[in-house]
Amino acid sequence: HRKRKQRVLFSKVQRKQLEKKFLEKPYLSYTERDQLARAVNLTAKQVKVWFQNKRYKTKERE
């Protein structure tokens, strides 16, 4: 069995930047995702998953 990666809690600053970008554009290109990941000091994969989850949660509320 592979060990699960530990959960990473994003800082308030990171969340705020992710939220801001999400409101501007809920779907990011690879380039935008990489740029945002570097800006908030996360991996592109973390940003991708955050956006996927955010879209799901947003859709769920409708």
C-alpha cells in the first residue's frame, strides 16, 4: 500500500489569491495554472485540485 500524502492547509493569503483568480476565471489554462502556482507557492497539481473542488462546491450550491 502506498502512503497517503498529508493534507496541506492553505494560508489565508493563498486562499484569498485562489478565490480572486477563481472569480475572474473558474477554468485555467496550463500556463495560467503554473503562473498562479508559482505566485502562491503551491504546486500546479495543488492549484488544479483546488479549482476542481471549488467548481464542484460552487455547482453543488446552485
